[in-house]
Amino acid sequence: MKKVIKLTESDLMRIVKRVISESKYGSFDDEEWYDEDDKFTRVDDMGDDFDEEEFDDFDSLDSKHGHDTKWFGKGDSGRKMFDTYKDKHSKPFKVRTRRGMDEQSLSSTVGNVLLGPLYSLLSGDDTWKKIISKTSPLFGVLSTNTGKQSLKALISTSPAGVIKNMSIAAASGDAKNFTQAFNQAERYAKTDVSQIKNAAFKDMKSFGKLLQQGGIK
């Protein structure tokens, strides 16, 4: 009997949130960047579609970004920590915010994923088959439970910048950048994604189309 993977709404939202939530990073030195939860993030995983601001004092930073970041503590302790690091680096604190992270664009992204072929594949229906040819090696892999689980692991664990770079490179047939992005995503997945990897490399453009029409652009 064929097993069908079903995603609950909470499953979907975790995937969507993972893909689009890494929207803000902070740094004093341009080398070590930290996301909203104060977790270290490699520059290569961030992507490059950001607006950048500089803050010379704790109060101005806290008033704008303190409500949704964990870079420094609150009140006097946060101010003291900020000043200590600023004196150490002799530079203002930089904040990079991913472009298009307003409520309207987030709603559009979630809507695209909800209605797109990527979500249809992970939810168990056949809409995705309209964009991937039956002759593609991807078709056979994604028709299996293992293939779908691998794709789900890949999408749900990788930073937004990595998935975006992989999507763009695949859709344009850029083998070099696709290889780099996929290898990064594979490290985050921490599971065997070799099946989906081999098939995606053989049909990059279809893989990119699947991601892009699923809202990952």
C-alpha cells in the first residue's frame, strides 16, 4: 500500500517560518553575524538581499529592534554589553534586514507556499506533477516517501539564504552555485538526502521551478 505524507498546518508553518524568518542579522565587525535569536550565522548562508543600518548607541538600537531580537539584554545590562563591544571594535553596530519582510510580502509568501506545487508535493496531492516531467529523474524520486521526506528535511532545516540561492541557481542552470548551495543545505539537513541530490543535479531547472513556484524565490 502506498504511503502518503500529510502535513498539518503547524508542520507547514514551521517550514515556511524557517525559510523566511531569518530576516535580521547584527554585527560589530562584518565578520561575525548573529540572527534575531543571537545565533552565529555564516556570511555565505545569509544571501545578499539586505538593507543595512548602523547604530552608535544602545537606546536607538533597542527602540527599533529590541522587541524582536536577542542580541543584548534589556535596560542597563544591555546598554553595558553594547558599550563594551562597541569600545572593543571601535565601530557602530550594523543591522542587516532582509528586503521584503513586511506583513504584505510575508502574507504573499505564505500564500504562494500554501497554493504552490511544493506544498502540494509535501502534502500528498499531485499538483507538483504538472511541472516535473515523468521522464525526469526527479519525478521518480519525489514519488517515493523517502524522496519527499528528504525534500522536507532539506527545506525545513536550511537558512533562508541557502534555500533562496539554491532556488535561483537551479532555475537558471548555474551548476557551480547550485552545487555550493545544495552542499550547504545538505549539512543542515543532518539526514541522507543523496537521492534527491542526485536527481536534482540531473534536472536542476525542474528542481528550481518546483522551489520557485512554491514561493521560494
